[in-house]
Amino acid sequence: MVDELSKQSKPGPVVLFGSGETSASGRKVFDRALRKLQQAPRLTLLETPAGFELNSARVIGRVADFIGHRLQNYAPQLRVVPARKRGTDYSPDDPEVVAPLLESDLIFMGPGSPSYAVRQLKDSLAWYYLLARHRLGATLVLASAATIAISAFALPVYEIYKVGEDLHWKEGLDFFGPYGLPLVFIPHWNNQEGGEELDTSRCFMGRARFAALMEMLPADLTVVGIDEHTALIMDPQGGECHVVGAGGVTLIHTGPGHGDEAFDLHASGLDVVAEARAAHVHQYPNGETFPLSECCPFDALLSPQRDLPAEVWQRALAVQAQLEAGRKPPDEHPPTNCASRSPNWAGRCRIRQRGRS
């Protein structure tokens, strides 16, 4: 059965938020994702991007509370994986800490620092488990810092915007690299927090700095900008992309054009970028569906265990076989003392307790 599962494995959907994962628009996106899962789906929330923050448990806890309350009709089984920092009791390399990832129907990763997320997850057991589970069909939902971190090159937002470092890119987790897709994702694409005094679009870089950053990227790389309170839903099986939310998605690449564009490049501030890179720019508004091939043509021939340690893939297949043999029912009476559980259950325990108060 394990060998058969390996042959039949197909990657699940990938949902990328520009922002607003816990907003009204975010609820619609989660609703759309959960609707395709069986009842009482297992949702795992990976804490790593915020692991450097003293209140990292609360950062991811807000997302857990939102899902548990706003989407309770799906009876989601929520687990928080506190894989905060290597070399600690909450390491992304600790098999016990990251074990819930292999049982997930949906994995969420979001707020924090892109650079920190890459540093902690690169070649980690948590990252390998996430890849394996997604290739076996689990839905992956990423927001904010996590959306940046999975890029081929990750934008160091804090380092440039807050610390004042020179413009540069950092190596990303390159989630789509094995599929032959050199992609960079920029959330907060149309951010306007700076008002009239400061251009904070392009994820707080501003148009001028972003144009300079674009010149530092390889010519054949595709940049995907996702507006605030907007999500890009990528469906590898259906071969489609869907834009859901208050804004749209901007695609900048050097591939073929997709017909006449209905927007002004100069007004969008992308004329300089397009000219410098000999690139095509396409914009997709809320509600639009377009072929996945225009953005991210998945390599259907990808071996599912590619770039994964053999033992990780075998473990993932074994867990998948157990899940298909019969889903375990949720605990009827979880313990009232969270400390009596392993870290894997800490988030779920906190959520259940809050529900009693």
C-alpha cells in the first residue's frame, strides 16, 4: 500500500495571502479551502516565522482562535507546532515537536520574519515534513512572512525597512524550485500604511527601491505581487489560479505575453521594471481565474520524494497509510492541564481551555 501511495501522490493546493488572513476576506479563503476537506479536518499551525518573538505563541494563537471560532462549522482539529528555534526544546528538528505536520490536512504558516523563517527551516525536519505532506495532497496556506520565505529569493523586509541595511535579497526556501519554477512572492503589494508621506507599497519597499531590487534578480525569475487582504489560490490538480479578496495579483515575468493588458504600466509604476527586465506585466483582479501555466506551470513529472531524505518520505507514506485506513477521532476529553501534554498539543489545549471559560 505504501508503494501505491507514492505512485498516486499529487500535490495539494497552495494558498498565498498578501495579508488579511484573519479578516473577513481571509475567512472566505479559509472557507474555500476547508470546503474541499473532509469533516473535522486536521489543521496544523507552524509557529516558526514568529519564533524569535517573546509572544510567538500568542502570534500564532490569534490565527488559531480565528479559525476555531470563525470556521467552527467545519469542526477543525487544531494543533500548534511550536518549532521556534534550532538547538532548543522547541526545535524544528525535533521529531516529537514536528510530528503533527505529517497528519495534517492543512498546514498554515504566517506572521513573523521571513529571514528568521528561512534560517530556522532550511533543511530542517519541519520543512521536510511540510514538503512531504503537501506532496501527498495536504493544503498549504501561507501568509505574510511565510509567503516571502518560500520564494527562491526572500525579501529581507525588516533588515531594509527597519534597520536600514543596503538593498539585497536573501536565499529563500525555494518551495517551487523542485518544480522548475523560479518564483519570488511579494505580499503587501499595494500597502498604503505610509499614507501620502511615505510609499510603503511593494511590501514596504516603495516603488523606487523595488525597481532597484528587481535589477538584482535573475532575468528568468517570475515575481508575483499579492495585494493586501487578497489571496492567490493555486490548484495544481485543476491547473488553475484563483484570486480572492479585496485586491488583485500582479505577475512580472519574461515569458510569453497573455494578450493586451487593460491597465496603464506607467500609472502602476511598473513601466521602469518592465523595460529594464524586458518583462511582461499582468494583473488579475479579485474573482479572476487564470491558467496555472501563466504563473506557475508545475512539473507533473516531479518525483514526489525529490530532495527529501528517504526516511522522511517513508515515514510520511506510513502515516498517510494509517490515515487512509481510518481517521482517529478527536479527544473527547482533552486534559485541563496543558503542561501534561507534549508541545505538539499545547496550542490545541489552550484553545479548548479558552472555550470553557
